[in-house]
Amino acid sequence: MKKILIASFLFAHFGFPLFIRAQQTSNDEQILSKLKKAQAQIDAKKPDKAAILLNEAYEYFRTNYRDTGVVFILSMYCNQKLLYAVGAADKKAADLYNKIHSRSPKLEDQTDAKKNMIVAYNNLLRESSVKLKYPAYNLMEAKLFLLKAKQKMPIQATPEEQEALDLCGFDFSMEHIDKSLQTIEKRLPEFNNEELCKVSENSNVTVGYNLYELAAKNGSVKGSVFAGYCAENGIGCPKNYEKARHYYQVATDAGDVKGACFLAALYFYGKGVEQDKQKAAQILTPIEGKEEFDKWGGSYIMANLYETGTGVMKNKDKALMYYMEAAENHFSKKEKEDAYEQYKKIMQENENKSLEESLKDKDISHFTGKELQEIALNYEYYGNMESAKKYFHLAAGKKDGFSCNHLGILYSSDKSANLSKQATECFKLGAEAGYGPAIYNYARALYYGIGVYPDIDAANGYAEQYFQIVENGKHTDFQKKELLTVYSGPYKEDALLKGAALHDAYTNIEKELLSTGFSNRQDNTAHALYYYERARAKGSKKATSNIGNIYQYGTNSIKPDYEKAYKYYTEAIPYEWAYYGLGEMYEKGQGVKEDREKALEYYRLAEKTGDNYIKQAVSKKLKTLGEDHLQK
């Protein structure tokens, strides 16, 4: 009982039960036991048996250990150190180590001083014993881990950790850290600048920056450029524009194109310095056209300078050339896209100017509709929509069907303003000129009352005209983008051109009258009444009742008219919602004398003839009228 109370106390105060700690200790003991046995086999000069034990220890780490403690990292270090000892006598065992052990944890993930030291010594061990692709990387990473550990001294080891430390053969003393740092400082200068800069494939950006900076201090132009880039963008170090400018300047003075482009960009954008485009021009002008000038941003900046005449003579042709080079080769996707947009803008300006010159002093009143259409299309292609619309209107005035329809499309696509009326007027002009897509679009407008009062009979007539065009095979002259969609779903291009969507409206519009009316009832009551009246004429009690509902409640455009509401509800009997509407009118005295018994009578009829939805509505009315249930 006492043990249970102690366990409960530990769980309440430390957040975990005793058996987990016991299991953790057991894991530690298992690992240390295997490592000690491996050490004994090494001492006995039996590398094969030691290698088997070490492999067993590794598998135990991988499958049983919760890698949350420093003992785990210590044990991994010890495991690796012993494998190296085996490898000195047995190449197969060394190869086994290379296969099963991965890189150390990322620098930024380590905050514990003991872990930092263990990972650092692990890196030193690997660098000194294994042929690595980038050995300088391991040395620099070890240095940074040790510096972080040094900041958090002193370090105290637990008994379990100390046992592992004794097996590893090193301590946590400050003297030990300083000695290791001195060794690293002596070894790093042994690497040439090329080796120091070969870090692009490694993930730890902090290590990369430090290696680039070391190479830069050793006189490496490449190191200067990369150290500057890291400092400018805060990669592996805090952002420091002053340091970036220093390193870029070193590279520029050495004739490096990339460094010069990056230096010019600092002045061009005003990063860490006062914006000075003149200075950017001075840096880039001497290296214009050199290899990779366009890749590293030189072309993009020079294009802007030539376009505006800043620091250089204004030259639109050169600006155009450099924007195109930047759009094709710039290393930044954003600048690539921006360069292309600027290129298009200049091209459009040039072409528009050329068009204006070609039309100068010409009497366009004598131009045919087709000629005016061509001019409008040219203006549209080069982005001058104001002039394009002007010439489309002139062409439409000469009954050019394509221009009429195209204007309608342009008005329809402008969602910022309600131009549906103007669009439909254009479609009507095009339809009268006999142009197929305009006939199609005008029929659509008439079916659904888009920019015009709906007229299903007239819409059917225009739809039949389009079907005749299809029957004659003339629809193949049209393009999908010339036809606006009908509210019946997506269609493939061939089916759309054949009028499939229009055919659906032609055959189904009479069935859709109620839903079409409902979608219009608030914002366009006149259209809703048109669709409901057409359905009423075909004997629809529901449509008749819906008209009564509009007059009972009113809409955004009409006031309630109880006399008309009563008339239509009465005509709609025995439709359940007509009964319900009459019940409400008697309940509230709308156009009739208030009569509770009459209201209850109509509500009972609504409940009797209707579905569950209306029964729920009636149930609410009962509570209002103080009735427990209508069926009494």
C-alpha cells in the first residue's frame, strides 16, 4: 500500500508513473550491457563478435528505445566509437557502421548542453574515421555544437550518463571543450576554399553560412557571394545588409558577375542602403552582356534603367531586349513573371503607337465593318481595350455580326458593373445581322430574362434559327468562347457549338418555370411573375399560389396587394400552400375580416393535403392560436 501511495505521489507531481521510469532505466541498462560486452570483445581482439554485439545494440536502439534521454545519444556515440575500433581490424564492420548510422541531429534542434557536446564529438569521430563527401562540414558543425554547449556550462552528469561517459572515454569539462575547439580551429584551415564551399547538398544552413564566411575570409570569391547572400536573406544567420554589401563588394571588385548583380540589387531596391538606381547603373554597365548577367538579375535591373532612362540613356529597344532575357533566364520566378509582364507592356505600347500612326489622316467612315473589326481586334490583342471597344462599336454600327456579339461578350464579362442590358442589346443587333453566336446568346437572354424582359416564344424562334445553322454545318465556323453558357451545366466544345445547352433550354424551360420564377422573385419580381403566369396558364396550381404569395408579402419592387393575393390563393385551391396563405390572411386580417375559426379551418385543410414540411409550419401556427392540435 505504501508503494502505491509513493507511485501516486510521483505521478501527481512529475506527470508520469513509476513503471515508465523503471522501463527507461531497464532500457539504459540493456544498452550499456551490450556495449560493455562489445568493448570486452574488442579488448580480446575479437572484432567479429564485437561487430555482432554492436549491431544488436543498434537494433535495440531502433526498436525499443524512446530516444528522449541523453543516455541514448551517449550510447549511440559509444556504439559508433566501438565500431570504429572494430573497423580498424575489420573493414566489414566499418562498412556496417556506414550503412546503419545517419547524420547527427540538426544544430537548431539541440538546446541541451550535454546533447550538444555528444553530437559534436560524434561529428568529430565520424570526420576523422570515415571518408566523407564534405569533411569540413562535420568539423564546422562540431565547432558550432561545442560553442553552444560552452554557453550553457557547467554540466552535471547523472550516474547513468557517467557510466556511459566512462565507457566513451571523455568528460564534460570546460577544458575538454576548449581543447576540442582548438583542434577544430587548427584543422579547418587545411581545407581549400572549394571544399569549404561544397555545402549546398547539406541541410544545416547555419553550418553552410559559417563555411562560406570562412572561405570568404580566405579570399574565395564564391564564398564571398554566398556569405553575402546568406547575410542578405537571413539564411543561417540574422539578416545583415551591411555584411551582405561588404561581401558583394569584395566579389564585385574581383570581377564576379553574380556578386555585382546582387550588389546592384541592394542599391536598386534600397536594401540596407538609401535607394540609388544611379549607383546600380554604375555597377552593372561595365559587365553588361557577360555570361549569366541575365540569370542573376542584371538584365532585369538594366531593363528598368533603360526603360526609365535612369543612370543610362533611355532606350526602349534595349529595355525590351533585357526584359525578354530576364523573363527567360532570371533565377527568381517572381522576377521572371514581372519581366514578362513588363515586356508585354512595352510591346503593347509600341504596337498601339504603330496602329495609331497607320490610321493617322485616314477617313475611317469609309471602312467596311470587316475592316473596322480587324482594327478592333488588333487593339484588343495589344491591350488597348478603350480603342478596341471604339472600333467594335463602329463595326457593329455597320452591322458586323461578329463585332456585335464580341461587344456583348465583353459587357457580360465585366462583373464590376451591371452591363447585362448593354450586352443583350449587342446580341440582338448581331442576331438581326444573322450572326450565329449572337443568335444563340440572344436566345439565352430571352429565355432567362438577362438584360431584357423574358420572352420564351421569341427565344424559341431564335433557338430554332441556331439549330438550322447547325443543321447546315455552319456552326464549325464559330468558337466556344463566342457562346455564353446556359444554366444547364458544362458541355464539351463540340456539343456546345452544336447548341446542346440551348437545346436543353428549348426543351426544358417550360418545366423550369417555377424554379426560374423563384430565383427572380425578390430582385426581379416582374420576371418572376412572367414565369409564374406562364405556368399558371398551363394549369399549375403551385405557380398560381406563388403569385398569391408575392402579392401577400410584397417584394423589393412591389408592395403587398391583399385583394390580388386572396384572388390567386382562392384560384390555387386545393394546393396546400394556398390553404396556408388563406389561413394566414384570416389569422392576421389581411384584406379580409380577422377570423380565428376561418384561419383554423384553412390550416386544417393545409395539414390534411400537405407534406411533413407544411405540417411543421401549421404546428407553429397552432401554438400561436393556442391550439394543441388541429385535428380536434
